[in-house]
Amino acid sequence: MTTYIISEAKPKLGTLVKQAAAGKAIYLLNGKAMVALVPAHPTHDVTNLDVPAINRRLAASERTPTAPWKPRDAVRLAKQVLRRKSS
């Protein structure tokens, strides 16, 4: 059994998925929550994936409220708050 915290697992995720698919027990910790990487058997054909559509969805997910903040995001938010307070 191999256990990683999320920050350790992120850069190795591709390798960890390959290991899990080969049968190795991989567990990920996020605070007190623990999940296991396990092989899945899709019920649909995964050979005809729409890769550009998948990449667009991944890029869009990086712009969600849970995405990592950038310095300019904090500045933008602070300006919004100040504008609301002054009105």
C-alpha cells in the first residue's frame, strides 16, 4: 500500500495511474479524506474520444472558483470589494 498526500501526488499522477492500473494499491490523502486509485472498466468505447473537447473542458475547469489563485485574482477581487464599499 502506497499513500501520498495530494501535493505529492499531483506531479506523479500519470505514473500513479499506471501503477494503479497494473494492480498496485495507491491511496491519496486530502486532509482527513482518503481515496483509492483503482482500475476502472468503462462501459463505453474509449478509443474514439474527442480529445479537443476533453482538453477544452479541462481548460475550462481551471477557470472555476476552486482553481488556484493567481496574484492578479486577489487584486481584482480587492478592487471589487473597495468599489462596493464606496458606493
